[in-house]
Amino acid sequence: MDRLHLYKIAHQPLTHLKIVVLWLLMLVSAPSTALTLNPIVDANWLADNIHHPELLIIDVRDANQFEAEHLAGSVNLPATKLFDDKLYLPPLSELQALISNIGVDASKKVVVIGEGGFQWAARLVWILHTLGHAEASLLNVSYGHWPDDLFAIVNGPSTPTTRQFVTKVDTQRIKTYLDTLVAIQHAQSTIIDSRPPAQYMGLVSLADRKGHITKALNFPAIDNTLEPTLSNQLLSLDQLASHYADVPKMQNIILYCNDGASAALNYVVLNALGYQAAVYEGSWLEWGNNPRLPINAPSP
């Protein structure tokens, strides 16, 4: 076959069928547009991106609630599994297995949803960040408090695809009581108490002692919500920025509450605002029960 004949074959007009086949091949082989994930997302963003192959929605409500109804395509990781029996993080191997079994690996970008209050969903976001998975975000409304018919709702258990989640602990996201002791003496560190004012002031306490960690400022986690009595909607980022305007942005921030959950909500918010924040895991239940650690106690 001479070169002229080959040239004619290569340049013959494409038939309609050939064009369709070529278009389908290009469609299949073309990569999806990369998903851009902000630390806090709204329901409209989630609806627009819900079918993106990189997205995984994790619902932290209990299994009975999830099976009764949930977003189509979401998976369930009940928040109770994010604590051990002493309200600390479960062992690393257990967390790795939990997160792998619900389908998280480096290819997935996660949005976490939960009930009102946001602390349980925020705890999972903080855990994922702490274990090296920075692509995890919080939905800014609690389950069901989005516009009607925005999402397809189904029932029954989820059937996640197991993946291999590799942990890489980020020590800038989690702190101990020793880190907190150092922060008390460090001028470039801020400590934030995420508990309600009555606990901060020492009127009531879930630990043996009353009061708060020396130097701590009080920013109750519930104040991140639009209506604290209902707490089903987070404030806008502009409102949150105004709320935390007096917190120096160049300082390292250690957050605590009673058990690390409410502090995780403050963590997610401050992270979204560009602060360097970490959660003191033991929080007040550790600090308030250790008489050797300094506190500001209420006056007798």
C-alpha cells in the first residue's frame, strides 16, 4: 500500500457513527473536574456536587436515624464510635479501620453532616484533619434543615466501598495537657474554652474542680450558630470572622471543652477563618480532675 493511499484513508471524512464513538471515548477518558472543597460548605454547594466521584458524604447520626432516612449516596459513621469509654480518641488502629471501612482514602474529599449543635460532625472533621486527611469539610446546616426537595432521601443501611485509609498524624491539630501547660506561659499562644459560660465561670462543672484553665478565653461553641437555642445553622463566615475578631490570628490556639467535641466545632470554624488551631484532647474532664494543674477558680 503506497503512501498516497494511506494518506487518503487517514483523511477520509468521519461517518456519523465514527463521530459518536470518538465522542464517547473522549467522554469516558476525560478526567472529572477537580473538586474544590472549602472547610465549611453549604447545602446548595453540596447539591451541586453530590454526584462528583471524588465526594464522600459521611452522616454521623446514629444507625437507627440513618436507616430511617438519609441522603442518597451517603455513608454512616455514628459519632459514638469516635470516642473510647473514657471519652478520648479510640486507638489509632481502630480509627484507621473505621475510616477505611466507610470508604475514605486519599482520593476522597469528605463532607460531614450531623444533627443540630454540629459538635459531633465537627469532631469527625477534626479527627480526619488530625490523621492527615485535610480534605474534610463540615456542612453548615444540620440534617434535614435544608430547602425541601434539594436532595434525594432514601432509607436502609449504607453499603460503603472499603478503601485503604493511611494515617499520618498531624501534631499541629491535637494537643496534650503538657502542651497546654506550656501555652499558659507562652505569650504567642491563646487558649480558648469552648464550654458554656456557667462552666467557664465555675458555677457548675462536669469535673471535680470548677473554673477554667488559667489564661483561657471563653468562646462557647454554641455561639457559632445562628440560633443557639436551635443550633441548626452556622453563622456566615463574615459573622464568624466578626465574632473572633479579637483573637490574634498570628497566635497558636489551643481549644478545649469537656470532652473534645464542642472544641472541635470551634476548631473547624477557626480553621475556616485561617487560624492555626488545635484541640486539647483531654479537655476539662482531664484538666479539671487533676489537682496539680492550674485553674482560675471562682471566688468562694
